Amino acid sequence: MREHQVDFVTLNPSHVDDFIAQPTGRPVTALTRNDARYKVRRYLDWLHERNLIGFGASWLRVRGRKKLLPEPAEHFLTSLTPTLEPSTCDQYRGSLRALHDWMEAQAVALGDLNRQHLQRWFQYLHDKGQAPATRVNIIVAVRVYLRSLNDAGLLEERADDLVRNTDLPKLPLYLPRPLEPEADEQLRARLARAHDPYQRGLLLMRNTGLRIGELSSLEYDCLRTDVKGNHFLKVPLGKLKKERLVPLDAQTYQLAQELRQGGRAGRTWLLESVRGCKTRAIHFNMALETAAHGLEIPNGMTSHRLRHTYATSLMSGGMSLMGVMKLLGHRDYRMTLRYTEITLETVGEEYHAAVTKLETRYRLALKSTAPAKLDPDQALSAIIRWVQKRAGDNPKAQRRAERLVKRLKRIREDVGEL
């Protein structure tokens, strides 16, 4: 209010809405906005009760929960809970919500659902401007749901006839976006000089290829040392529910030790918020935005580009695809190929190295090859056999071959006398 020269007399709901949209002066997550909305609503209600402002804050109340989905959908979602993560079940619920809300608006009963209805729904999702990947996830989840309705006898048409593979949008193929070497070096230097633990954590992420969620979930006791004295970072269960050990060089190990020594003693996580809670992605994203300010980074800077840079730098240094795959924690090499596209510079270096190796090999072979010993009798005998075979069944060629063979035999006898 002070910054915008607004007091209690001139304050109005539009000022409040502007603040709620960006309570920190920059874009924030929905969780942060809801937290600000709750606190501001209570404060405004307190002011309104004392007649310090002329409006209440009822419009800031969080909306109630949506009504339940139809019983078959709720039964299907319940069947998923023993085998799927809660977040995955929430994604299924959102997908089914998108279908049933549209069916309700179009007055379409579940038992009457047909191919024409689904085609109109696909078009509706497209017209909403949803990304191809979002539509693929929704459509695939709905197809699984429709198959369960087939099994329960609640749907006449086959799910695979209602939703076909050709209905899935084509996904764009994005190449990894590693930082340019100069920008990477400058950013790492800034992170190394920083005192902010979030920026220091980003440097650990750059040097180990962690995902942002894995960085937040690093435990305080995350360092390991083998019998040979090699140091490793224990990465907890992450996106693929898979633990792994990432080797550390001396500088990165020292960085991890410094992060352990800082902060509150007896904490659970290696990095925690100022309130002693688990860190969130927004904390690191804001720290990265500060650290990268002023650097020339095309296409914008994101935390995941640190992971891309880590992987491509290892491949450029000669590390194998399988080695990078293990470090990144991928289950399928095709996942690694998406993250670690070999650069043209690396291809050029490998080409020149291969050409040089071939030239050296053939040059050494020519120098080391000694002249073969010649046996005239065997050589002339081989020529005679070749001429006879070459003549074939042609009478004219056979006569010429006979004359040539006679001369070759005389030459062989003369050479033998020598």
C-alpha cells in the first residue's frame, strides 16, 4: 500500500486482487497465492468489522470442493489407490472430471456415449488450447476408465473403438537445452561465490544432475564413502521411484559438506526453508532467477537446464550413454537420448579422432609389411590354371588358351633351369 500510495480510505477490491495475483511482486505458485488469499481475507474482515474499510472480503473465500463424480467413476478411482501414487490418482480424477463435466453440459448419459461424442470432446479439448502432452494424458486416462466400464458391462461400445490411437495428438520432440559453455562457467562461478543456501544447492544440482524434486528431498545424511575413499551422493526416491548413488569430485564433496554444516542442527533434510520445512521448487527457482540475472541465456533459464548441461558435458567428455543413463537415474536409454543429445561439436571431434586413428593404423601397416617371398614355379602354375579356366567353352578362346599355356610351360621350364 505504501509503494502504491494507497491508504484505508482509497483501498478497494481491485487493489486487493492485484496484490493476490502477485503477492511477492513476481509470479508465484497457486499454493503461495492461496496462502496470501487466506491471510489477507482475515485481515480485511478484521478491518471491516472495525469500520476501517468499507468492504468485506467474502469474495476471497476459497471455493468449496466440487461435487463427486458419478458412482462408476468414483469406484474406478478407488480401485486405483492400492497400486498408484496419490498424485497419479489425482491426475486420473482430473481427467475423468474433464470428461464428465463436458458430458453433463452436453446432456450425454454414460451408457449412451458413442464415437461421435468422443470426437466432439477431443475437439473441445483442442479448442481450449491445452498442450498436446496434457491432452494425451487426459485421453489415455479416459480410455483406461472406459475399458473398466466395458468390464463392468456399463458401456455398450468398446473403449478401443471410442478412443483410438489416432486420436492422440502428436507430441513435439524437444531437444535438450544445455547452457553454452561460457554462460555455464559464469553461472557456476556466481553460485560458488554465493552465501544463499538455495544458490549453493543449485550448484550441487548442476554438479550432480539432480532433478529439482530430488534436490528438495536430499536427506541430511546423504553422503557415502566406499572403501577406496571415493565419495558419493545418495539420491532418494524420485520421479521414477529409484534410488541411486552419484559420484562426487573433491569440490562437490566439499560443497555438500558445507551445506551439511550450515543450517539447523538435527534437521531431516540437507536444505530446508527458513521455517524449518522441506524446500519447494519455487525457492530454488527464485534463487536461480537472481543468480542468472544479467547473463545472456537464450530461451530463458530454468532449473532443468542445469541437468541438461550436466548430462551433455559428460557425453562431450567421452562418457558412454549407459554411464550417463545410470547417473541420471533413467530406466530406459531412450529417456537418456532425449536429455543428452550429442552436440555437433562432439560429433566433429569423434569424426576427426576416428580419421586420425585410421590413418595411423594404415600407415603403420604399410611400414611394417615385409616383401613377400616369390615362388616362380607356383606363380606360373597359378597363371596357367587361371588361363585354362578363363577360356571356358568357347572353341576360339580355347585355341588361344592352348597356345598361351604352351608358352607359359616353356617359360616355367626355363625358369626352373635357372
